Amino acid sequence: MVRDGAEERYGRALGPGDLGAELGERATLVQFSTAFCQPCRATRRTLADVADMVAGVAHVEIDAERNLSLVRDLGVTATPTVLVLDAAGRVVRRAAGQPRRADVIAALGRALETPADRP
């Protein structure tokens, strides 16, 4: 997963009201998808597998077409787009396209290392 300055560009934290689901206790993998996106299906499996492997990590999939306001707010321009959130809901990593499992695990490490009280 490639970092593109998401912390600087999207400083606000995302919460259950934004995502339509609870945040993970330690981190959250957020996936923006569309109905006919083939890479989205593979991404769903990868993120769900990683979330199942790591305690306190949730996977939330958001239908980009039904959540256009959030898509615009976050600058999502392609599906799948994956955001890795820390425990406070702050974006610590962001990537577009189908991620590899190893890249997801590495990006998740950043979220798990982030102190919850970081400004």
C-alpha cells in the first residue's frame, strides 16, 4: 500500500456514523467498492482474511455508489480504494487498486503502532 499523505489531506477522524459500522478496537480496514468491480471481490477476501488474523481489527466495505458524499469528502476516485484507520479512526494509509496481503499487513502495522492519543 502506498502512502499518499492521507493524514495531511484528510485530517478528520472517521467514525461509525461515517462508515455505517463500528470501528475496530485496534484498527479498521475500510474498502470502497462498486458492484461490478472484479478487483473489489478479491480485495474483500484479502481484507477479511487479514482482519480475521489480527485481533481488534475490523473490515468495513462501503458501496461507493451509495455513499457519494463520503467518496467526495475523502477524494476516492477509483475502486477498490482501501483506507487503513488507527483505533481513533484516523487515516494512516491509503491505496487504490487491489492490494497484496503482505502490503495490507505492513500498512496495518502502522495503524497498530499509532498511539490513540496522537493529535
